[in-house]
Amino acid sequence: MSIIRIDGGRRLYGTVSVHGAKNSVLPIMAAALLACGETVIHNCPNLSDVDAATRILVHLGCIVNREGAKVYVDSKTLTRSDIPHELMREMRSSVIFLGAIMARLGEAVLSLPGGCELGPRPIDLHLSALRAMGAEIDEEGGNIVCKAKSLKGCRINLAFPSVGATENVMLAAAKCAGTTIITNAACEPEIWDLQSYMRRLGIKVHGAGTSIITIEGCGQKGNTEHWVIPDRIVAATYMACAASSGGMIELTNVYPGHILAVTETLEEMGCEIKTGSDTILINADKPRKAVKPIITKPYPGFPTDAQPPVMAASLTADGTTVFVENIFENRYRHVAELRRMGADIKTEGRVAIVSGVKKLHGAPITSTDLRGGASLLVAALGAEGITEISGVAHIDRGYDDITGVLESLGADILKFD
Ligand code: UD1
């Protein structure tokens, strides 16, 4: 069980190249099943969630190799259609394999992902969409048994623009007869990235990035390569680190247009931000002030995944900042840990009220989920004294060598077992 130890209060200074997006790589690894050939995924981050997706592909019979930031997936040899509980449990988002396995084999057996650290994470929208496409689904004994002689294209209106449900329908529709039209689809950049990859396979997909996506099922296959987009949440986290430590960081390999809601908030907080086509420079040498309510929403609204790190950056801002978490029920688990560092935060249901304090102090704290864990790092960088963070495995799910990166920026940080 690793621990990260930070002696806070040093201004961070330097350049960070943002790695590929976890939330793009995972559905693209699932989509590689559609290729029936070899896919080379470039800009693939080294994350424990990517390792978990690799174990699933290998279990299914695929050949997967990694060379640095390149991952090779050969799905010609796919033989199985089941994902056992041990593998599903490692990564809740493994449900995105469902659509791809159905498209390739017409049957899939997965254990239910169940609840997670962010609260219940139902998959009713995924399942009702697959049923509308002609799948028969039994949910028994904690398993989902999904079968279809042939899936058929149809119109699917999602009751909520779920990222995972949109991806699952896109994948399931890729080889089915007829045209599938998803309305109220999620518009996140990662959906657009999935569409780009599917197009490289010759699948006709249109509309990603808008709320209407059309997929014409077809049987294209072959070898292909794909370059994953930069991780906007990692970028937001490093910006929050700059803000909390009063430092200056240049991000490279980033798409500023993907995180406008976050940059606008940090500017309002008093940070100076300059963007280029694929760079962001953030200078946080001025005192921070509270901002108008931060309300998480589907893209292009303020991302729920950036709420915890930005909250950590607001803890020593002058005034009161209100957060409203609209996407996940249980996304304030970091609050109790931040309070141990002297933060003044009150929560009531979906609302958290941060009253800025003059300073935070180091404390022993525990990461309870991925982005909550990142928020503890952000707070510790700006706190006086030593913070020891346990539960680091959560952070490793989504940040490639974050301790090495922060050390290169001047943080006094050490990871040890
Ligand atoms: C994805 C991201 C996650 C991000 C989230 C919202 C990946 C691997 N993960 O998660 O980092 O925080 O989008 O931007 O891409 N819901 C239902 N029924 C369903 C599906 C979802 O009620 O069938 C609800 C969820 O409980 C949640 C909300 O819809 O409250 C959003 O979930 P969704 O967009 O599906 O998130 P994920 O795809 O799980």
C-alpha cells in the first residue's frame, strides 16, 4: 500500500506534457474488438485502469502488447464473450465492453458493475438501449446475460446523456443491420474520439460532439492506428495544482477548447491564463478569490471530474464558493479528508459550501476515489507542513506518474511503500 508524502508550500514552476485521455483510451480499447485485426493506440497513458482493460482483452482472447505510449491490440483471436467478476470489479467502467462484445459475437456475459465509490452507478440506460436494438437480456445472480441473433438499428433517446451508454450504443450499432440514431447523446470530447477511431475502421458514424449521433452498421475490419486526445481532466488537475501552490505551469499537448469551463473558473479565481492552439500557461502568483457557484453538468458544462481538484484550489481563496454536484450523488467523499487539513467546507446533499481559510496544514489523509485523491494532492501542495496520503491506488487509476511530474515542477513529494 503506497503512500504519497508532500511537504507543502512550494510554488510549482515548469512544463507538463499532458498524457492521453483515460476516458478515451478505455472505450477505444473496447472498440478495438470491432477491428478483427490489429489496432495501434498511440498516446496511451500508463494507468492501472488501462492495465485492467488489457487484462479483459487478454481474457477475451486478444493479443495485447505495450511499447512505451503505444499499445497494440490484436482482436482477430477473440474467442470468449464473458468477463468474470474479478475483472469487472477492477474497473467499474468495464461495462463499455458490453456493446463491442455484442457487436462481434452476438452474446455477452458480464457481472453487474454494482455500486461504486461515487454512489450507485446504474446501467439501466445501457441495457434498455440494447433491448431496443433487439437484445434479450437476463439479469440474474449478479450477472448480465445478453444475447441477440442479430441487433437491429433503431432510434434511441437517452433519458440522460450518459457517456458510457452513448459509447455502448455506438459500439453495439457498429455491425448491426440498419441505422441507429442516438438522441440526447453525450457530447463529451471522448465520444468524438471514439467516433474518430470507429471511422478509421470504416464504420459510418456521424454527429459525435452533438446530441444526435448516427451509426450505420457495417462489417468493415482491418488494421489501424489511432492517436488518443489529451486528457482534459489531467490538464484541469495540473492547473489546480498551479493555483493551489501559487505557481506557474505551462501545459503542452492539451486542447484548451476542451476545458473552457475550468479555465474560466480559474481565471475568475484570479489566475492568469494564456492559451495557444495546444498549450495553456497558468500563472497563479496573485491571491485567489471565491468564484460564482460551480455547477457540474454534462459537457460543455463544468466537468464533474474536475470538481474535486478545483474545490481543493478554492479552499484558501478569499470568500465563499458554492459547489453543486449534479452528475454523481456521492462525490464529496474528499471533503472529510480536506477538513482534516483545516478546510472549512459544509455539505448538504448535492451542495458544498467552501468558506476560504487563510491556510491549510498538512495531515495524514486517505484517498477514497480517483478525482477525490487528486484533490488531496492539490490541497497538500498548497498546505503548510507534511501531508501523507494513503489509498494512492485510486490516484494511479487516472494519472500517469503524477508524483514524478509534480517533483519535476519543484514539489517536495515522495511516493513510498
Ligand atoms: C464517464 C466517465 C467519468 C465521468 C462521467 C461523467 C469514463 C470511463 N468515465 O462515466 O469519468 O465522471 O462519465 O462525465 O468515461 N446513469 C444512469 N443510468 C445509466 C447510466 C448512467 O442513471 O444507465 C447516471 C449515473 O449514475 C450518473 C450519470 O448518469 O449519475 C452520469 O453517468 P455517465 O455519464 O454514464 O458516466 P460514466 O459513463 O459512468
